[in-house]
Amino acid sequence: MKIEVLNIVPSDYDELVKKNVTHQILQRNEGGFFSKVYSLHFGKRNLKKELSENNILYQFGWKIFNLNMSNKLYKIIGAFCIIFKLIFFSIVIRKSNIKVIRAQDPYIMGLIGLIYSKVFTLPLVVSIHADYNKAFEIGGAKLSFTIFGSRKYAKLLEHFILKNADLILPFRDHIKKCILDDYNDLDVNKIKVFPIGISFDDFDNYAFVDIRKKFNISYNKKIISFVGRLSKENYISDMIEVIKIISYRDDFIFLIVGDGLENENIKNIVKKYNLEHLILFTGFQDQRIVSNIRKISNVCLALMGGSSLIESCAAKRPVISYNVEWHYELVQNGKTGFLIDEHDITNVAEKILYLFDNEKIANELGANARTLAFSKNNILYTTSIKKDIYIKLLND
């Protein structure tokens, strides 16, 4: 039987292209379990794109008529346009063989998914990708979901969506625990960990790129790398403070790979501290470049990480992370890297220098990190877990 799925996603497709992570959309077929994947995204522009024969992406945009959408009136008009598009999208659902609706947040995406699930009598699964409470603690409304600036109102909506979902799919054990701590009236049997997976084969087989030559880095310098969004939730400012502490050494370079809201602010701080000779901003890079950067790094900094932490471990390099969220699952002190108390920048600096000066130990930690990540996050393993979850859902 052909089984199709609808994913409702808050991400702007153009931003995913910029970050070079569109391959993750193709993985939504869960290793071929779904014969066809429909993805409904929300961003600045309207879009329909066939990513493959069996993978179709629609995007509803709030930007209309190329008008300046900073004007609140235009945003309101744009919102009404999206509502009408959602109504017409019902035609796509009706003509398809969609058997599962997956919303990729427990807020607006979850509400849209819940409405569709009730209208078409389809099961709704809600995947939880982040600790929204922690994100709000770090960066407020800019990093988490709020209603009129309030997490309290947002959590009322979250609770409503989770209560009415057929399955709740947190990406990690840590997030599952947070959900149960927040809402003790939820049925624990409908909460299934939906682990992140990466293709270790793809990661290993990217073509070699001489990163030192590409970015004009001396072959005598050690490399610290961070790959991800330049945002408060990733503790990017803490990383600069760490580099300031060890700036008396000139035998290393810190590569910051990515972009984000804090980009200009961080560059100004780097300039203020006179650290330009120790820090290189590369901007967004494709996966081929990213994998090569990780593989030659002496230290991978993932103070806060999701897929980036898994990829750092896959590169067989030692990782330094904060002891927050789920990091303890992959970062084991003195075995795969170092797990540091949140904001303890002095300890982070000390561990970086320790790894610089103990290359044999660093290599051992990196090898252990790779082994552990493969056992938990190899996409063949995680896909089998996801298939089992969907099979049970559809059989029930």
C-alpha cells in the first residue's frame, strides 16, 4: 500500500538553501517508508517545487506584491492570504493518499495540522525539535515561540496541541522529560523519542577540500571550529570570551562557520577585543566544506548543538559542549570530549589548551566520539526506529 505523508514546517525554504540543509527534506520519506512526501513550508515567498519525483514542497509566503512587509497592515493582509491558501491546500490533501500529518512544532504548525487532521480524519503527529523553554530563557521571544510576548499563553496552545495529537515525537530523551515535567496529564505511551540521524557514509565521502589553502590558514596553526547559527542560544558570545582568554597564544585560528542574528554584534566584539587575527568568519558553507572543516579541527566547539554536535562527533574530533539539554548523551567527560558547566568559559579555555597540548588523547577522544555517535545517530538505525513508530501508529 502506498503511504503518503504531509509535513507542516515553519522553516523558510530559501533559508534552508542558504544553509545547504535541503537534503534533510529528502530524508522525510524515512528510507522509502513513505511513497510520497508533501511538505508545507512558510516563508517570504510563494513556492511550489518538486525536489524529486516523490517529494513535493509547497511554500506559502507572507510577502505580497513586493510591498514593504515591515508595515503591520501589509503583514495582516499577508496573514489573511496565507489563511486562504491553507483552505485551498485542502484540495491537495483530498486528491492525495496522505495517511499521516506531521507538524514540526507544537504551536502554529501544530494548530494547522490539528485542523487538517480533524477535517480529513487523519492521525496527527507533532515532532518537538527543541527545548523551547530553554530557548526562551536564553533569548526571549526572538528564540522561542510566544503569543503577544508571553510564554504562558504559548504553553496553553502547546498543551492543547499535545493533548490532541495522536503521537508526540521529541527528538531527544531530554525533550521527552521536559514535556512530561511540564504536562503530567499527557499519556506517556503516545510520547516516542524520534532521534536525529545523519548519513555517516555521506559525511565520510564528501570530496576532499584543502581547508587551509581555501581560507589561507597556516599549516602550523591549530584549528578550533564552530558551525551553526550565530545566535544567543548557541552561546556564540561565550565562545568569543573563551578566545579572549587564550589569545596570548598565536598558534591557532577559530573558524566561525555560519551566519545569524548576532553576526554584526559578534564581529564588533571581536574588533573591540582586537581578536581579528585569531578569528575567521567564513559565512555559510556547503556540507562538503563543513565536513572538511570538522575533520581537520583540533577542537570542535558545540556549546549548544543538535545535528552540529552529531556531525562534530562523526568527524572523529574531540568536542566541548555545555552540560545542558541532551549533550550528556554524546559528550562524556574524558571519553568523547568535555562537558562543561554552562557559561564556565575559563574551564572551556583550559580544556581547549589541554587538547592542543595532548594530541594523542585528543585523537582518542575523537575516535570514541565517532563510535558513540554512530551507535546512536546513524541514519539507518534512526530510520528503523521511525518506521516502527509509523507502522504502529497506522496499525492502531
